Amino acid sequence: MTQYTVPRGTRDILPEETTLWQFVEQKAREVFALYNFREIRTPVFEHTELFLRGIGENTDIISKEMYTFQDRKGRNLTLRPEGTAAVVRAYLESNRRNQEPLSKLWYQGPMFRYERPQAGRYRQFHQIGCEVLGAGNAYQDTEVIAMAQHFFTALGLKDLEVHINSVGCKICRPVIKERLKSFLGDNLDNLCEDCRKRFETNPLRILDCKNPKCNDFFVGLPDISSVLCADCKSHFHDVQDYLNILQIKFKVNPRLVRGLDYYTKTVFEVISGQLGAQNAVCGGGRYDNLVQELGGPALPAVGFAFGLERVVLIMQNQNITVPDARPYILLAPLGENACGRAAVFAEALRHSGVPAEIDVSAKGLGAKLKSANKLGVAYVYILGDDELLEKCGQLKNMLTGAQEKVAFTDFAARLQKNYQQDRGEK
């Protein structure tokens, strides 16, 4: 018989791991709400032209990594490789600018890129990101960096660094590119094939190369900050001032450019020392031209995104544990007659908010108690023929081993009270 496997670059996320995923997703909702971000959900595929215009045709994503197909009417569609372009499209299509001067949105969901699978990186991966549309001041750059740090701290992650840089704007970007081309031109033959292509199309992207061979020739790289225009210099200075005011430690990394063409001025990454060469956990920056590129008005924007796979991998490497959603009680009916009564109790508990499991198998009490231990429940309620006659079951505390009779009429209220007390509820 054929044994089916998942396609290369994809993976199953099994229940033992989804607890971590749910924890990350919940923390994102909680932290983002503190900063007044609201969730937006966009389709998993868009018209291909959206990404061609939004991301940039000279990026690796467009030239190598997109999953593009035609529908039955010959229209080119693409599984989304990132979230920002789709959020901007939705922002423009829904006329949100006329509803609110500043839009703070966040999203989550699967993305798709055809690239070499490696630690924490897959062809189908999951991303959480945020976008602020309508604010061009340096504080907004700092706020999204602060929110990212707040979020990762809430997860319990350690040993992370914030790296920042400025990649200029339309005014100073041509000067930056010429400065880089002048420096790299003599060593062009020594660079990798991708870098040689980027030299002609987008030399700034050469700085993002992870090839060790190329990195040897970046020694002595000119400081691009020296040729920033006055506005970009002032903006980047203000970002650093705000970070210092908020006591957020950071490092200015002149090699940081990010991999997408739409970035302007501030770019940043949160770096982990536990992911090898591809060590960015979170990345983002300002993209003041993208809204206009996609048919909207000239509108400043800034945001970031991170991959859930990478964040969960770091949590596992740092042995971060999170509360697991487990049943609070196992009902253990002994005999066919007791199963019906136990089923009624289980459903009543669930409707009152108490997680409950029931073992209606023909196994004996000893085997059912072993199952209770594996589940990690706090209590077992034992129902046999004698208990049915007395209308009073045996409630066993699995932590202390103590056992007591609890009447059927008192059982649901008793368990609900215990559950609330154990969770610290009033």
C-alpha cells in the first residue's frame, strides 16, 4: 500500500507542539491589543501583479520563490509569499484611510515560498505581522520595535538582540547604490552569481547575501549612513533617541538592508544566536512608497513580521514550557449502566466550563486510573453499580490520592468550584 508523506518543505504540527503555537498566537493578540492593533485577515492567494509591484521584481521572492498558477479563466494568481502587500491592498480597497487617519493592523496565517528548507524555515510557513499606515514620524518606528520586544519578552525568549539601520529614501538611495557599486566593482568576479546579478539590478541587496565567500569582500564597506539625505539622517537619529528613551538596547548594523525592495529609511531585525546563519527571528521597517506603488496616495507606513516556526524553535531550544490544555477530570464508569450516567455528567461539566474526559471502555478501574495519570487530570470520578444505587460516586484526588463520596446532586457544582479555585478564579 502506498505510504503518503507531506510534500518537501511542509510539515505537520502535531498536538504536542500546537500548545506552543496557541500560546504564541494568544500572546500576540494580548500584546498587540495593548498597542491598539486590530486583526485583519486576507485571502491566501492574490493576483500575481500585486506582489510583482509590491515586493519588487528583482527580489529573490519574485525571481525564484513564488508559487504562481493560472485559474480556469487564465488569470495569474499567487499564493501569498508575505503579508504586507495584501494588507495594503485590503487597506486601499476598503477605503480605511477615509475612516481613520491612522490604521494599526495585525495579521496571521500561512505564507508560501519555494526555497531550500532549513531550521525553522519551510516552503509553507506561518507568519504574524503588524502594519501601521498613515504615520511618518520616528516614534512609530520605535513603537513597533518596542512592541516586538514586548511580545518576545512575554513569550519568555532570551538572548535576543535588536539591530537597526537606515536604507535611505528615493533622494539618497541612488547615491548609496553608486557608493556600493564603486566599492564592490573591483571584486565583482569574486562574488557569487546572485550578487553579480544584484550588482546591476539592486546593489543594496548584495549586503543581504549570506554566502561566506562574499562576506570576505565586504570588509571595509563604506558607511552608507554618511550619504543619507538630511531628512533620512534626522529620522534615523530620532529613532535612536526614542529607543534610548525607552531603554531598548540596540545595535546599528550597517549591513542590514532586509530582503524586500519596498523598505525605506528604518529597517530592523530581532536576532537570535540559536538559528545559525539565518538568524533573524523578526524583521521589518518603514515602507513609505508602497501604498502609492499599489495605486493609493503617498502614505507613510511601517511594520514587522515574524515566522511562528522560528519562534517555536527558539522556545523549544530554550526549554520554555507553557500551560497545556488538559482535561481537569476523568469520569470512570464501571459497567454499561454507569456509562450513560457518566456521559450526562461529562456533558454538564463541559457546559459549565470544566474540561472533562470520559473513559467508557470495558477496562477495569486500575487501567482507567493509569489512563488518568497519562492525561494528567486532577480528579477521577468513579461510578459503578453500587454508586448508581447510592446516587453517590467516588471522587479521587490524583495528586494526594485521597478519595471521598460525592453525591450526584452535588458533583457538578463541586467540580466547578474546585476548577475555579485551582485556576485562581473568584
